[in-house]
Amino acid sequence: MSADELEALLLVQEHDTARDRLRHRRASLPERVELEARSTELRALETQAREIRGRRDAVLADERRLDDEARTLGARADEADAKLYSGTVSSPRELQAMQADVEMLRRQRSDLEDQELEVMEEREALDAQLATLEGDSAVTAAEAERLRAGIADAEGEIDEELAKEDTARAQQAAAVPATLLADYERRRAQNRGAGAARLVGTSCTACHLSIPSTEAERIRRDAGAVVAYCDNCGAILVP
């Protein structure tokens, strides 16, 4: 073991810390939170649109049914009216009955047309609501797509930085003995990031706690001849 190898290990730690920061930055891009909010909003809009579309379709079916029935009654009234004035019927009583039928059919058609108008107004109101929701959905979807594009760009930039850190880390790791590197990796996993740290005075820069001054002096005196560890966090100490 040498002081140079410990210095190389400290550089490995620096690159690992930088890589951790980049990965955290990648995972916690603020656009991700915004995208989730837009996605939630879009799902809510789509749910509302489906509900209104179902109601609109049911009302539209009623509107068409009423229109068909009104047209049928109208055709029957016209047919009866034509027969009434065709001259083929001469009996006053029969003519009076036919006249009453025509009037009844036209009243029924008028009632159906009034119902159809009410249903049409309801359907138009639902169409307006649906158009508003579809417009809002289009705006929200466009915003979500913009956020996805922004996330992809940011991820690309971070991935480039990560690739550079990976390369630099590999170069420094090549100068560290395999056993020391394995020890560092194990301690780094246990400490959730800090496997090696500089000893400044009597303080470990990983946990920022102090070790006994006599221990700090011994580590500096050995100057890498023996691998030393922080009594508090267990990180490899580099004097």
C-alpha cells in the first residue's frame, strides 16, 4: 500500500460522489413532477370527457328517435290530409273523423318536436362542454409532450456527464489495488456513498466527526503504509 494509491482511491471517491449527484439529479428533475401533474390532469380530463360523451351519445340517440317519430307522424298526417281532400271520401261523418285524426297526428308531431328541441338544446350544451374538455386536453397533452422533450434533453446532458465521470473513475480505479478497491466499495455501500475520506486535522470529511488526536497523528505518521479507518463511520482515511 502507498500514499499514491490512497490518493488515487480518494479521487475514485470524488468521481463516485459526482456520479451519485448526477444520478440523483437525473431522477429528480423538476420537470418530472410537472409531468406527473400534467398526466394526472390529463387523465381527469379524459375521465370527464368519457362521462360527458356517454351522456351526449344517449341524448343524441333520444334526439334521433324523437326526430324519426315526428317524421313518421308527419308523414301519416300528410297522407291522411291528402286523402281528406282527394274527394274519394264523401261521408261527412267519415270526413269529420279523418279531420280529427289529422289534427291529432299533427298535435302529436308538435309535441314530439317540442321534446326534440329540448333534447337538442341539452345535447348542444353537452357538445359545448365536451369541446371545452377536448380543448383543455389538447393543451395539457401538448404541455406534457413539451415536458417529456425537456426531460429527454436534460437526461441526455446528464448521461454525457455521467459517461465522462465513468471514464475518469475507471482510470483512477486502475491505480488502486483490487483488495483496497473492494474494501472501499463495501464501506461505500454501508455508508451509502462514503467509502474513503480525507483526514483534516482530527476530522473525517465523510462524517465530519473527530477521531482522537493520537490516532490522527498515527495515521499521518504511517502515511499510507497501513490502511486506516474512521472510528465513527468506518470510511478509509487518507491523510
